Amino acid sequence: MPTTNLVPDSPFSQGETELLAKPRNKTTRRIYVAATRMNDGKTTTCLGLFGAFRNQYKRVGFIKPVGQRFIEVKGQKIDEDSLLMDSFYNVQLPIEAMSPIAVDRNFTRRYIKNPEDMRSVLLDKLCRAFDRTAYESELVIIEGTGHAGVGSVFDLSNAAVAKVLDAKVIIIAGAGIGRPVDEIALNKALFDQIGVEVIGAIMNKALPDKIEEIQEYGSLALARIGIPLLGVIPIEKQLIAPNLSQVVEVIDGRWLNARIHGVNERVHCVVIGAMTAKGIVDYLQPGVLIITPGDREDIIFSAIAVAGISGKQVVSGIILTRNIPPHPKIMEMLAQTNIPIIITKDESYDVASKINNMTIKTQPQDSDKFPIINRLIQEHVDLEKIKSAFQNIDNG
């Protein structure tokens, strides 16, 4: 089946019709970042690795070959993580090349009905996108989608894509000695079966007082299955704290005031205002989100009073439940403060439960996370050990 070039600004001719089953680029270093499960920190690790290696190589590329969460950009489905990477680092690549395949809700059904033709086109699109990404790059960071087997139903599992792109794999897992090692071993088995080299594993979200123990015993356990431990990254509260814009979306709330500066307020602690006004004063501090019905005017008055006395941000925000707004006079007083106020129809405990169960994803506007992510990778991941996996290329 003939096709034209699917990636703009490719180094290859626009009229080329040969279908590519493998990338033409054979020399650029390439690291495939997979994970043992969702929310292990794969995207955060990719962001940190990209920043770290951009300080060591003249040009670093990025690609998310198969994306399942995407945004429409000029009529094209672009994976959110590719947009995130570009917003962080201005990667200077066509965004289509960074996100060649988007899996929409009917993608799998279409593939199962017509696997042969679709596979050829998808492989061609993948390979051309990678060649564009790798062009003039010394290293390409490839972000996978979940564990090694994700995507098998349409023949584009992480293991299969890593094989097609001839990439070396790093596995991201949660921190620990038991289950994380078991999950890493399970994923390695699939990469081994298909002939893909796993150069190491990174354990993420470790409790600070457990890092040394995990490094010692995790290294020994992984060595038994032939995988170096490349690093143990500690939990960083700022990375797992939602901002108010994310909270508003999860609870289906709406802003009553302070929307402009309140959207980026981080929430480190949630307090349900079931105590007296005197009792709430101890909780009025930055990072705290108060949840209370709108008719608890004593609690709202306490926040207004403390804000007026200090002249500073006293809480991250206040959520008013059961769709009960404050008295208009109180709203006028709140408008004179910088306290973000949100209202929602749910009960207080339902709101608190939704917030506590949130999965926090880094967003393009999270500029406060950029230096934290870069620092964590620089301090806790053995970058030289990763580079040593490409020693033959470096010596060549």
C-alpha cells in the first residue's frame, strides 16, 4: 500500500512512497522509558532525563510513539505528554513527530477488523516520526505507555515498539523491595522475549527514611535478575500536591472569586470545617484547603479576619459545599481578600474523598515543578551508568 511522507519537515523526500517497517536512523542513541504500571512516574522521569541529558548532548529529541490521552491541535490528535514536554523545554520538533499515533476510543476496534493494512500504515508513521525526531539529535527519549504489554491488542506493545525502534529500555517502578522487584522482573521477561535490552530500573516515590534500605536491598534483588538499579527517587510533596484548578475540575466546582491567582495554589492538606471558628484558626496556613458549607459564616469570618490582619495568603482556598453561597455582604468582604473561594453541590466528606483520590499529573502551567523534577533526577539517578549503555556509540 503506497503512502506519502506522514511527518512534516522530514529529512527524506516528500514524494517517497516506500513503506518503512524500521527507522532509517541506526546511530542516534535512544532510551525507551517504560513503567510497571500507571502513575509510577514515567512522564516525570522522562522530563527529568530530557533536562539532564540536554546539558550533556548538543541536541536531545523526544517522542511518545503511542498516546492514549490526547488533545486536538489544529485537527490532529496530539498526546498530552508530548505537549507537556514541548511546553517545558521547547523541543524544537514538529509536534506531529513527537506524537505520531493517538489511540482514540474506537482505535482498537478498527484495528481488530483490519489488522494487516492498519499495522503497515502505523509502523510507517511511527518510523518516519522517529526518523524526524532523531534527525540531528544525539539522543532521543522515548516515552512508553504503561507496562511492557500495553498495546499488544493492536500489535504496538511497549516491547514491540522498543524492538522496532531498536531502543534500550529503562523500567520505572514504585519504590520497595518486594512487589516492585516482582513487577520489574515480569516486565523484563517480556522485553527479553522479544529481544529488547533492559539497561536498568528506577524506583520512584520512596519515603525519605527508606531510601538507603531500598538502595541496598533493591540493588541486590534486581542484580539477581540482571538489572542494575539506576536510582531511587524520593517522594516530593510539591509534585503530588494538586493545584486548585485541578481540584475544581475533579469536584465539578465553580469559582466565586480569586480565580486569576488562585488556579495555581497548591493543596498540601485538606481540612473539613466541622469544628468551631476558634478551632479553625490553627489550620489557617498556606497549603491548607478548607471544606465547609457556605452557611458556616463563623469559619469564613475567621479566615477573613486572619487574612486582614496578616495581609498574606492564609489558606490555599475554601470550598463551600451543598451549593450554599455566603451572604452577599460576606462575599463583598471576601472580595477584599486574596482567599480563593470555590462552590460545589457535593457534601463535605464527598468532596474530601474526591480530592484525596486524585491522581496528580504534571501540567504545562506547573512551572514550579520544573526545577524540582530536574533536581530529583540529577541527584538520585545514575546518569553516567545510563550513558555507559551507549559506550560503543560514544567510542565510535
